[in-house]
Amino acid sequence: MSKRPRRNHSPAFKAEVALAAVGGEKTLAELAQQFDVHPNQITQWRSQLLEGAAGVSDRRLRPRPSRLM
């Protein structure tokens, strides 16, 4: 039995899959079959997306440091 070669997915592809998972219209198994990736990988990408989204709101709440000239 031969293994499939390691694949590198683009950030755009990862975001597309993660957004589909967050949308909740399909199960992880359905998304995994649709995008040909493992369900665990989708879960990781979804978690990373949600953590990054939380970081965006945190940055907006913090005041920007003033630049000295």
C-alpha cells in the first residue's frame, strides 16, 4: 500500500474550508469528503480561524501605541 504524497494547502484553501466548517451547514465528514482532507485537519483549521478572529477583536480594543518622531 503506497501513501499519498504530502500536500501543501494554500492559506486561501484553508480559510475556505474553515469558513465552511464554521458555517455548520455540513458535517465534518461531508466537508472532509468534499475538500478531500481529513476531518481532524478541518477541526484544526477551524480552531485556528476562530482563535485568529478573537485576536482581531482584541487588537481593536487595545489603544494603538503612539509613534514618536
